[in-house]
Amino acid sequence: MTEPQPRRIAVVGAGIVGLATALSLQAEGHEVTLCDPREPGTATSFGNAGAIVTGGVVPTATPGLWRNVPKMLLDPMSPLKIRWSYLPRLAPWLVRFLDAGRASNAERISGELATLTGHCLDAHHRLARMAGAMDIIKPVGWLKVYRNRAAFDGTAYDRGLMDRAGVKYEVLDADELRQLEPGLSRDFTIGLFQPGSSFVSTPYTLSQAYFRALTERGGRQLREEVTSFTFEGDRVTGVVTAQGRHAVDGVVVATGAWSRGLARQLGHRVPLDTERGYHLNLAWGDGPVLNRPTVIGGPQFVLCPMADGVRLTAGVELAGLEAAPDFRRIKALLPLAQQALPGLSGEITREWMGHRPSTPDSKPVIGASPRHRGVWFAFGHGHMGLSLSAISGQIIADLVAGRAPTVAPEPFAIDRF
Ligand SMILES: Cc1cc2nc3c(=O)[nH]c(=O)nc-3n(C[C@H](O)[C@H](O)[C@H](O)COP(=O)(O)OP(=O)(O)OC[C@H]3O[C@@H](n4cnc5c(N)ncnc54)[C@H](O)[C@@H]3O)c2cc1C
């Protein structure tokens, strides 16, 4: 006997993952309600580097990373930073994170991520066409630049994973780099270029476009925080907010870094934490030329040519959801950014911090609840939430429809931990 199709679906969380999921479900004919007290796209999805990285197959934890933990604790300028006070709460996550970095695990995880990244751009194009937003997604690739061969050689492990996943990339010499990015400092002599990646020149504009498409087609918005769920037997029947209960036939939990509590209510202990990341938006002025998001190897930061300025993004800070932001490191990177991109303005038009929703194995949670009928999960996308949002939504829509999903969801199941 086939399951009856849910018709009224609440997508909880209006970040880029919730928005893409809501739009994908609506395209299948479901009545979708997007629940979030915030304006759509204004949490973590607001401030990222805008890259849709089709070659993003390198997990965050890789072999040998554990050697850097003392530096992470002691050096305020380390790109990876742990706050001492958060260490006791973080410890179980950190143990799993370091385990995920063992060579055999990292290799497997990379292959599993590749099954998603291989579809991530097509899935965005599908939604962007529906939303009339194709012009926001620019096919300019993803570039990393290095000052010398020794620094570039440090990427050997990552390139090995990319090779085995079939990711196309080019190694550029100084002249080729100059042609691609004439505004960058001539100190950079080697580039690693993934031409198949794309760039969203304002991530918030893409969120708005997906949201507009949803509401124009009759999708509803509920500006309320979901606190719990109601059930009849094992089937979900409602989402509960401070304003009351809203009846539904299905729920998708897409609440990013805040998903642990809702997953717990649904019977799952998920080791989700947050890798906080920062950006400074810098006025364009009549400043430099930059055509694509560019990772500056070494200090590890990204410069992105956003519509509203050059965005400097950096940092992985393990300090939880509550602690106040600490802008010292990102501000200390500004002179290095100005060296990398001569002419870059020092006028900061925005300081921002966001919460990457991070599982220890760098894989999102995508799939159906094994405990409750009518419940699906799409969260934990870490460094890749913009890239993987549309394919995640497509997989959820496939599962809700009872079709074989575009990508096998087993590696992303909520009960894998
Ligand atoms: C500095 C930085 C750079 C990045 N660069 C890139 C990049 O270039 N490419 C890329 O692919 N990814 C990048 N990322 C990662 C990406 O931004 C995230 O993975 C992604 O934004 C996560 O989206 P989300 O929808 O899961 O979460 P969010 O955007 O955080 O949205 C979650 C939403 O859930 C809502 N919510 C929470 N609890 C509840 C509740 N109980 N009820 C209702 N609503 C609730 C929140 O209000 C919020 O609006 C970057 C991240 C950072 C920090």
C-alpha cells in the first residue's frame, strides 16, 4: 500500500536550505508554509561567500588536522579557533570531528559529498529559472591563489580527493592568473581554478528571489518560532508556536545551526554544532577589479566581488551559538586583504558573523525521519549550505513524492551518528 501524499507541509527555517526546499516542494503541488520568526535569508545564509562550489569535495576534517588543535586553542590568528570556555561542551563533537578526519573516513566522506556536489548547480539553475533569478548566478568559477610552490604543494591532499571525485580544475601559472584576475597582487604566482563553479553576487538577493517565487505561487509565511510538534500515533499533525498549533500533514526541519533542539524533540540526538564565520563588507569605491570569489591561500580568507562591495570572509570559530562575536581576527586580516588586492578600500560598511550548521563529518543531514511519518530533515550543511541547498530540497521533494531520489540519501541519514 502506498502512503497518502502529504499536502500541507511546514518548512521550518527560512534560510537558503529551507527556501530551496519549500520551492521544490511547492513545484510538486504541495501547500507550503515557511515558518521562521526572522525575515527569510537573513541568518547564516545572508553573509556567506556566495560560491556554489561544484568541486567542494574536501571535508573540513582531514588527516593530520588534530596536530593543529593546540594552535587553534592558543593562537588568536589561527584560521581555526576554539574558545577555551566552550571546549567542555564541544569535546564530544570534536572527538567525532577528529575521527572523521582519519584517512579512510575522509576519503569515504569526500566520495559521498561528491554525489551531492555533482548535482548542486543544476538544482540551483532549476529553481533560479522558476524564480526568474538566473542572472544572479554567475558562471565565473572558484579560484584559490598561492604565493609560491611550497604553499601550493600544501593542497596536494585536497587535489587527490578532487582527482578521485572527478572534479575538473586547472593549475594556473602567474601569466594565466594575471589574465583571469588582473587586479590581484603580482605576489601570487600559482592558482587552482575550478571553472565549473558559480557565484551568487548577493546571496540575500537569491534568498529573496526564491522567497518571492514561493509566495507568488501561493506559499504562506508564518513569522513564528516553532517550539514543538503534535502527533497522531507516529504521524506528525501540527507545528506548535507561541501563537498556537498549526495543522500540517508534513514537516521539514531546516533550521540550520539551531536544529539540534527540534531534532531532539523528534527523537534524534544529533551532534550538531556551529562553526562561526565572519565577514567584513568593504566599499567598492572606484577600487580594484575582482571577477570571482578568490581564496587567498596561507592566511585562508576569501575575497568576493559582491554587488554591495568586496566581501572579506574568513574564520572557523568553535564557540557555540550564544557567545558574542569577536571581530579581532577578521579586522586584523584587512591589511593582508589590501595587499592581496591592491586598491581595496579599508572602509568597512558591514561587520557580520554567522553560524555554519556543522556536523562533525562535514555531511548534511538530509532525509526522512525513521521515527515519525511525515517528518523530513534538511540541515547541517556546514561550509556548503548555499551550494547544496537546492539539491537538498530536490532530494526532500523526491522523498516526499515517494520517488527514488536524485541522489541516494543513505549517507546523509539522521541516524548515522
Ligand atoms: C563566512 C561564511 C562563508 C560561507 N561561504 C559559503 C559559500 O561560499 N558557499 C556555500 O555553499 N556555503 C557557504 N557558507 C555556508 C552557508 O552560508 C551555510 O551553510 C548556509 O547559509 C546554511 O543555511 P541554512 O538555511 O541551513 O541556515 P540559516 O541561513 O542559518 O537559516 C536557518 C533559519 O532557521 C531559523 N530557525 C531557527 N530555529 C527556528 C525555529 N525553532 N523555528 C523557526 N525557524 C527557526 C532561523 O531564524 C534561520 O532563519 C558560508 C558560511 C559562512 C559563515
